[in-house]
Amino acid sequence: MSGAPFLDADRKAALEAWLTAQAGARRVTVTDDGRLSGGAISLNLGVTLEIDGGPLDGTHAAVLRTGSASGVSASLDKAEEAAVLRLAFATGATVPEPLFIGADPALLGAPFYIMRRARGVAAGFRVVKTEAPQRELARELGRQLGRIHQVRPGAPGLEFLPLPAPSAAMQCVNDYRGWMGRFADTDPVLAYGLRWLTVNAPEPGELVLCHRDYRTGNYMVENGELTAIIDWEFAGWSDPMEDLAWFCAACWRFGRYDREAGGIADRADLYAGYEETAGRTVDERAVAYWETAGYLRWATVALQQGMRHSSGTEPSLELALTGRMLPEIELDLLRHLDAVAGMWGAKP
């Protein structure tokens, strides 16, 4: 990317001094390896840490994550995201180990954290490009999600995550309506989708720690094997079926619509892995509900990102192109509602 480096001389010096104290080391040297791919919502900077002394003595390939200018509603700040990641790592989930958490925005301009750098690729259009379905990868992603969903409200260190009210479903409906602003009433497809979610909202049920962006593009693969689940900025308490639904939504299949589990395999493979570790069965009706919610959520993101560009606040081709995806997302929503109509009988 063009422009001044994020770690200018002053920031680099401040970061090295802070890390030296945090690591209990004699000295820490930070090498800026350049910005990594992605970054519409977060800035991901590759760094190499040379730690002299202390328990982490040695060389560490790492990633510094901090907020970008293009944040969206409901994303955690990076200190909060790191706290979620730390707990997920403690469960044994395949996630990058967080090494340092910088909650004070004065140091680099915003909260940040540094985690170990994972191997492999995350780009969805590359991950799905295999001749045969990646059934074992899908099962493993299901198993990982089942482990993450073992975390319940009250888990130490996650007190900052609010509980949904009056239910996970209606919290989402109310949030989406607020984030969409006037489009919630003036766009007929969005208005229809919000009404559908309201009419068909399930009763309040079990809450677990959800990644809430669990999809192809947010995990890394090397030689067909999972190496890391990444991008935890939307994590929160919700219905466990929400994560399964988001993974299976058509918008995250990257053109492989024949493979409903993230463009890599069948839903049955993902579901089977999930049931191995989650201690619950997959409720396909609930998944269908949350998949509907997923399209509305993705539409909200497209609206917000597009408006950042069109308002002149943050001119960006990437944001503009995201905003232009709204008609495609709405078409996916309508197709989905037609496909699942039989589960509810007559459509509202």
C-alpha cells in the first residue's frame, strides 16, 4: 500500500520501549515487514520481534493488529478482540496466540495487539479453488467451532461483552434497523427481510461465545489443513446456530455455490464436525433463520462501507465496490427466503 509507513520512527521507538517492559527483556527490536492483505476493517501489519532476554527470548514472526479508519458498527476495539482471542486460544482452538495487548490508545493512536503470525493463505477465492470438495477441512472447521461454543456468558475476562436483549434474534433485528437508518424503511427488500426476521424470531435460548464472522476468508489454510482462525473483531454472545449460518451463506462461497459450506464442502460435513465437539445437534430451522439474518447483516456492512465513500468522508475504491454489492446481497436474501419458505409455511 502507498503512503507513510504505520510504524514511523516515533511509533517504532515507543513500541520497542513498551515491548521491552512487557516482555521482561533487555531489549526488543521491531522490524516492519509491511502491511498484510485485507484491512478494510482492521490494519494488519507484519512484524518481526527480536526479543533479547526474558521468557520470550528469540525471534518471533508476528502480526500487529489495530483499528483502521474504516471500522463498522459493533466491532470490538483491539484490546477487547485480543481478550476474546486469548480465551479462544486457552480452549485449544486453532487460533494465533496473542502475545501482547496494548489497551492504551496513546501508544500507537488506538488499541492494538500483537499475535503470532500463522502460515498459509486466507483469501477466499484461493481457498475454494480445489477440484474435489475439502470435506475434512469443513469437518475440522466444524469441530473448532464446537470447541469455541463451549465458552458461556460469565467466562472470566469477557465481562465487557454485553448480553443480547430481549433475545439474540431481536437484538440483531434492532441493531440492523438502527445501522441501516432510513434504508430500513425505504429499501423494499431490506424492509421485507427485517419484517421476516421479526415475525419468525425464535424464543430466547442458549447463548455461547460466537465468532460472528466465521467464514471462508477468515481462516488460514496450508496444504489443505487449517492453521488459524482469524479476525475476531465481531465476537459476542449469541445463538450458536448464527456462526454455522454465516459460514454457509451464499455470499461467502466465492463462486462455488455447489458447495454450501463456505465454498469448500457440503453443509453435512461442517455439521458433522460441529456435532463431534459442541455437545448439541444442529438445528437446521434455526440455521435457516440465522442465514436470513446474515444476509441482512452483510447488507448493513455494504451500506455503511459504501456511505463512507459516497459521503466523501473516506474516498476509497474498496469501500465503493463493497457498497455496490448491495443488489447482489439482496438477491441472495430473496433466493434464500424462497428456498426455506416450506419450513415456516406461508411467507409473512
